[in-house]
Amino acid sequence: YRGTAAFSEPETQPWRDFFYAHPNIVGHMDYHSYSQLLLWP
């Protein structure tokens, strides 16, 4: 479920707060254990 708006769900709100507290973060890389894929936008 994507929620009614950006960061409307409680699981995403800590991420929003973290990124607002650290404005110098300009990228994110995610490593998934399933299929061991390296994904980026």
C-alpha cells in the first residue's frame, strides 16, 4: 500500500525525518539479498 500521500505511512516517516536531518545525502544504494541484485535509479 503506497499510502494517501508521500510519507503518509508511519513506516516511512522515520526515513523522511532522517533525510531532513541530513540534507547533504544525495544518493542511496540498496543491496537486496533476494537474487543479490544491486539496484540504483
